[in-house]
Amino acid sequence: MQDRQPSASTPPSRRRFFAGAAAVSAGAAAVAVLPRVIPAEVVAAEPARVAPEKGGGYHLSAHVKQYYKTTQL
């Protein structure tokens, strides 16, 4: 009987491919669930604004800019 030892020249198999894909998917799911850490500098960078007396309170804030970035194709 011959002992088969894996070598660098063994062809890839479906089983190894799906095992790798499952590991990557599990890692991606774990990263997506972790809480995001926002630096304190970013949170405190934008001072609170006073609301205008006659309305028209829209202004281009960092939050609005980020939203516009996510909607671009």
C-alpha cells in the first residue's frame, strides 16, 4: 500500500474550495457584527449649530456628505 502525502503539486479540489469559502464567509459575518469604533475626534469635530429662527435649517454636514457618497454609482 502506498502512503499518500499531500504535496504542493496536488490539484485543488471542490471540498477544499468550499471549506475555504465557508471560512471566509464566517470571518466576514463576524466582522460585520462587531461594533464599529469611532474616534472621539470625529465625533467632537462638528460643533452643534443653533436652529435658524425662520426655518431653513438644512446645511451640508459631514453626515449628509457621507450619505451622498453612498448613493453614487
